[in-house]
Amino acid sequence: MVNKALRTEDVEQLHTFRFFIADLSSALANEYKKMMEDPNNGMIITTVYRGARLTLTELEEFRSNEGKLISINGYLSTSRSRCIAINFAVKSKKQVDSVPVLFEIECQNDENDCSIFADITSFSNFPDEQEILFDLGAVFIVQIVSEEDNMWKICLSMTGDGREIARQYIEEMKKEMQGDSISMFFGSLLTRMGHYQTAQTYFQQLLKDPDNENLAYIHNQLGLVCQAKAEFDQGMYHFDAAYQLMRKSHPLLLRDLACVLRNMSHVLTEQGHYEKALKHCNEAKIVLEELNDSCQLDIAHCLHNIGSIYQGLRKYIEALNYYEQALEIKQACLPEIHVHIAETLNSIGLVYLMTKDIEKAFNFCLSSLQMFQTCLPEDHSDIANVLHNIADCYHSKRQYNVALQHYDLALAIKKKCFPPGHPSIAMTLNNISTVLSAKGDKMKALKLCLKALRMRERVLPFDHLDLATSLSSAGHKYEAVKEYQRALEYFEKALEIRAKRLPKDDSVRKRTEKHVIRMKWKVT
């Protein structure tokens, strides 16, 4: 049941089993320590085996990953006995289209360099199985996959590489994390992995305990989740609740208050309330600068947010300046390959894209993608965002088919990560419609464009600039099918927003004014 909960990431079950999991892992660590302290007691394990049946797809996945690291999502049961493992592999034939597989695992008895495992024969109800149990997080290298005597053999060897990567990542998270409990750490990790709905369910469960000492931090985490899901009003509610609780704390938690202010600014930026966002973020930055040097990374996050605000205001020189400051601090504080560095590389790429420096944009976005793919699950929303930006680069170079391929990849991931109607999905649909229009598929382009517009109308404020983008895009699509009156209506709506939000000399505003004039001429 525990392994099933771990495999399926069932948060409620994992929360129920949390004490059992902690006790089991602790017991395995103790047994492992005994084995390492007395290498002459006959307990040392060199090779263990596991028999199983795999589908051909699963087998092919192992074959294609020879020489690479794998990690088991749960506890791994093995045996000292090769014969017992083979019997397990051949006797179970319930799975259709499966093949018997023998895993041969080479163990490293180095306390500083391997996963935790222990002989649990004396605790087992089936001592004849000579069971060796590996703890959570065991990491192996796939050495060889071969077929022998009508059975596939997969040779694995233990390694500490993955554990070291995980350790570094966990240490970095602990430095940034608000609240010091393991329950907060687990929820924060779910959010980082992009499992937003799961994280939301988890933190809402924690919120039910009014005596929880981490209530302020739970609200902050719920705010982050709501922000990712584009539930902006709910996100601001949770951030405000966190802020009010922190203001009442003794001593006053200035760093945490600043982080909540920064998070508020991010939501305000997403909503297009740039002046308010800038005020909140500057307040947070001033507070952090007055604290000690341990806040440098928090300051970098503030600088990045300020860059995003100026980007939204179409002040690209200022945006680039703040992004570059943020990148410099992040590169000084963090490992060479890190999610936060990738975020800023992507944002710098986007600024170059907006200023039509396509080659620079492509190079920054590609560097960001490679870093994200090293650090994150393959279906993470951050990967989708940078794929979208790379598609924009190809679009700008008129390489429409390659652009569509990247937009489709981005869209597939976004649909997994976000609820239907999310503005990020709308953005990709809108850009796909523009490529389709350029390729001559005018009716499909119009249909997708209107779908994106309806999504944005449901989520964004009525005067949001992204809404103006969709309205203008719809105007172009109606013009392409010669429905000039409709085109005029959409261009006028776009101009109404842009005239309110952009200065008179802004190039996009001026271009929209020309579209309106052109359509009026065509209608008359």
C-alpha cells in the first residue's frame, strides 16, 4: 500500500502513512549502520536479485537508458538468492504481453557513497526469501540489458551520484523554504515539481488544523499554487492572510514578510497591475537589502520580478538591466545548473525576442531549456513556457512547421499542468492560430484565436494587455477572411485597452490605430 501511494503520488495516503514511512526508513538506516560498522559479521551484501515481469515498452525503456541513472519510486524488495528471484519472474504470468526479467544489482558497501539497504530476513514473515530491502531514493546506473536463456537480464549498480544531486537540491530548498517542518518541505516540493492540484489539496488539508504553527507559511504556499493555476484573486487572498499573520509574529519575520510582498507583486504583474506590483516589489527589495547577506538570493528574485514588471510595461531596456542583475547574483549563489538560473535565462531570451534580436533570444531560450530539462520533470510547466518561446523564435524566422512542432509540445505539457482555460494555454493557442493563418489555414486560425480570446476573457481583467493581444489577433483573422466589420470591432476593442494602458508613442498602440483606420476605410 505504501509503494502504491508513492508510485501514484497519492497525497492523502502518503500523509496517512507518513509516520510508518519515517519509522521504516529510520529502521533501515539503523540496520545499514550496523552492517557498515562491522564488515566481518557476515552481513555484507555484494549482489542481490529481483525477479519481475515487464511489458515490452518498459523493457525498451531500460534498453534505451543504458549508462544512465534511474531511481525507484518506492521501497525496493530484492533477494540474496538468484533462484528465488528467477522463480518470481517466471511464475507470475498475469500480465499479458510481458516478459520475465531478472534484475542483478551490484551493491556498494561504502557508507558515504550509496543508497541505504538492509537484510530484513530476521524481521520477515518469509525468511526463506532472504529479503534485502532498499530505502526510498535508491539510485542505480543501468549497466547492461541482455537476453539469456529465454529471460532478460538487467544489470544495475548502485551509485551515490543521484543522492548527491538530491542532497544539494534539498539543501538549496531548505535555505529558501519558509517554515521548517517536514510537512512544509513535502508540500513545497510538490509545488516545485509542478504538481499544483496535488499541492493545493495537500496544503488545504494542513490548513484545517487551526493550531498549526506554520499557518502563515501554508497560506503563502497556497498563494503560490493559486498563482500558478491563474486563480489570482484566491492567490491574493492567501498572500494577504500570510502577510497579516506574519505581521503579528514575535519576533517580526522581516525576510518572510518581504517574500510574501514579492509574491503579491508577481500576482499583480500577472493581472497587469504593474504600478502596484512595482511598489510591492520595491518594498520587499528594500527590506531584504537591510538584512544580512543570506538574503542575496531573495534579492535576486525581487530583481527578476522587477524585470518582469518592466517587461509587461514594454520598457525592455530596464527589464533587461534587472534580469541581468538577477542572473549575476543567482550565478554567484547557486550551482552552475539550477532552475532559478534557467528562469532568468528564459526571461532574458524573451526580452531579446520582444526587441527582435532573434538569434540572441534563441540562444538564451535554448540554454534555459537545456537547464530546465536537467533539473525538472519532462512535463513541467517551466519547460512548456520555454518551448513556447523557442517556437516564437522559429515563428519570427518564418520557419512555421518547426514553430508549430514546438507550440504543440508546449501545449501538450500545459494541458497536463494547468486547468482548462488557463491564460498560458490561451497564449499558446493564440500563437498557433497566427502561424496557421500565415500558412493559409484561415478558418482554423480564426477558430483557435477566438477560443484563446474566450479563455483570456474569463480569467484576465477587462483592460489587460494580453486581452488586447487576443482582440487584435482576432481582428487580423477576420480581416483575412474579409469580414471587415467584425475585424474593425475587434481592432477598436484592442485599441481601447492599449490607449488606456500604453503611452501615445508606443509602437504597438500606433500600429493598432493604423489597423482601425485601415478597417474603417475597407468598411466604407
